[in-house]
Amino acid sequence: MKEADVVLTPIPQADGTIKNRPVVLLRELPPYQDFLVCGISTQLHQEVVDFDDIISSSDPDFSTSGLRTQSLIRLSFLALVPLNKIIGSIGAISSERHQHLLKTLSDYLVS
């Protein structure tokens, strides 16, 4: 597993249930190889404009993402996932999209 991969992992939902969901591996955190991840959803109406990122079939990296339909990469839905909880990789986003997500999150955190 590496940063920018799209993987399946159990993630706590807002209602407290845990579901296997696709996420983007944003950054590996030391020292235990845990990953800071952001959730991916098909619920486009949940988009936080200028923060979350929509990936659609017309985007160059959609075909490598492993996603089946237009989806929302939700920087507003962060979690920490241990490496041993990741079920498997389904694809990856482009390094450009990954860097954009990290910059957006970083800019938000330091503003």
C-alpha cells in the first residue's frame, strides 16, 4: 500500500456503524505505518465546495481509481487506519490529485 492508493477498509460512519468503504491513502504516519485517509462517497450532495474533490469518468485518473461511478473524495471525512485493517487496494488516484488534496488540507489546517 502506498499514498494515493484507493483501498477498501472498515470506517466508522456518522451513525457509529462500521462499514467497508473506499478511501484514499493521504499520508503514512510514523512509526506504525498507520494511514491518514479520506473517505470516498457517491453522495455528491455532501460536497464541501473548494474542499472536497469530485472525481468523474471524464477525469484522466478515473480509470485507474477503481471506482465505478462519479464520486466525492471527502477531505471533510478523515480517519486514521492501521495498515492491518486495509482489506485491499482497488486502484489509485493521480499524483497530481493526491498533491492537490494534501495542499488543500494543509492550507485549511494552517489558516
